Amino acid sequence: MKSAFFLSALAVLALATSIASAYDPSPLQDFCVATNDPHNAPVFVNGKFCKDPNLVTAEDFFTSGLNIPGNTDNKVGSNVTAVNVDRIAGLNTLGISLVRIDYAPYGINPPHTHPRATEILVVVEGTLYVGFVTSNQQDGSNKLFTKVLNKGDVFVFPIGMIHFQFNTGDTPAVAFAGQSSQNFGVITIANAVFGSTPPINPDVLTKAFQVDKNVIDYLQKQFWVDNN
């Protein structure tokens, strides 16, 4: 039963992404399989060399292992397993990728943004509290959209919006998400603001967040987890 639902969830993601316009530019050839070997790469497209089409095989469009849970033993209690152009070379120029997200009980995929992709997420196991925040509105506000998702529910996070998922249950949860880019990128808000290298001047953050400098010093000394 679980395997049947797993397959149906992937089918929903495949259908949804097939009828949507990708954010990445549309390709002008059948495919451009990425390669790191410039000697067999006559074309350079979007940061990746194109493999000689005569050397392309089915393996260039394949990966496995998404049935294996990710390790959620970290401070945030989640793990994101990405299937992007770095994992399937054949995704190069196709404007699509996929992730599996595992959540420990009460684990969170912290507030983050994808600079190059809209995300569509389907819950396979468990219950998630999800949401995203809009950009600054004319009245100075930022509107929050949230929803509690159960098994089989689907939610969309528009491109560039800060969003999150939180496992509200005492059992593990699993979700899959399609991304409208071959290389969607991730900016985890807390990591970027308080854990950058080199660190942002504390005076800047103290003024920006309107808190005592000791609070900023404390936050910058934390170990910020990358769950990707």
C-alpha cells in the first residue's frame, strides 16, 4: 500500500511539473547532458558543458535511492535529499528537479528560500504545518499563508518566497517536492544572516533586528545546521 501511494505521489509531481512552464530557459535541443570533461563537450550551456550526444546513455537520465530515508539526526530534525543536475546530469537545461524531505518527530525544514524555483510539495507520510511569507507589501506588511497538510495533500511555494515545513506529529514524516529549476538553490535564512563567512558586522544586525548586541553575539556563535 505504501509503495502504491509512493508511486502515485511521484506521478502527481511529474504531471504537475510537466504542464507548468519551467523557470529555467527552454532548451533548443533534445537534451544537454552535463559533463565535467571539456574534451568531450563541444557546447557550454548555463554553467555546464554539454556531453557529446553520441556518448549519452540511459544512465545519464537515471538515479536511485529515493526510497532510503535521509538522516534526520541533527538540530533541526530534517534532511533534504536533492535530485538536481549534480545528481542526474541529464537534467541540465530541462528546468526541473526533485527532492525528498525527511522529518524527525517535531522536526523542521527551517525558513528558507529558493532563488530560482517554485516548489510543489506532496506529503507521503505524517502531518506537516507548512507556510510561506510574501514579499514586502505596499502597507509594509508581509502576509503569511499557512496550511496543515496530511498524507496525500499538496502545497505550492511560489518562487523566491520564504517558506518552511514543520512536523507536528510524534512520528516521522516524509514529503517529496518538485522544483521548477535544474539547480534551484537554497538560502536558509538563519544560516545566511547569523552564520555567514565572514560574519555580518554585529552592529548591522543589532540595528536591523532592534535587539541588544548580546543577542546578536549569541546567535552568531551558534552552529547553524545545513540539512541539505
